[in-house]
Amino acid sequence: MQNLEERTLKFAIRVRRFVFRLPKITANFEDGKQVIKSSGSVGANYIEANEKLGPKDLLFRMKIARKECKETVYWLKVIKGSNDLEGDLQVENKYLIDEAEQIQRILSAIINKLK
């Protein structure tokens, strides 16, 4: 089983590859920038949490990682709703939303244990 740091890295890379394949229209360019930023922030904040300065910092960083995960789901749904995704793109969008929601649940479980 892969660790969460590796999983969030793979997720961020997969989001970037998905965005790269979207139709080249202004909305996708703007929404793509947002989802790329938020998906990368999930793992980056998780890494920062593991380099914590104390228990409060750990909890704070985990909450930010979870927030970024929620934002990623939002942008993936915006992309889904504003495009007629078909075939592989539709399947990939569904996978990414599911993966983000799973990571979010993992982060929530960690946060609940820290409280």
C-alpha cells in the first residue's frame, strides 16, 4: 500500500495530465489552472504537516490539505459540468473526483485522531 505522500503526488500529476488533454478553450484554461493549483496543494500541505512545528501546526496543515482537496473536487466538477466529456476523459474525471474524495476522507480521519 502506498503512503499518502506518494498517493497525493501521483494524484497531482494525474490531474495535470487530465487538464492537458482537455479541449483548448478559455474556460478550461482558467479552470485547469485552478484545479492544478489545488491538487498540488493537497500533497504540498501534507508534506508540510509532516514537518510540523508542533501539534497545532500539524492539525492546521492537515486541515489546509483537506480544504485543498475539497477545492479540487469542486474544480473537477466544474470542468465536468462545462464540458461534454466523453470516453477516456469522462472516465478520468470520474476517477479523479473519486480519488480526491478518498484522500479527503483519509485526511478527515487523521484530523479526527489529532483532535
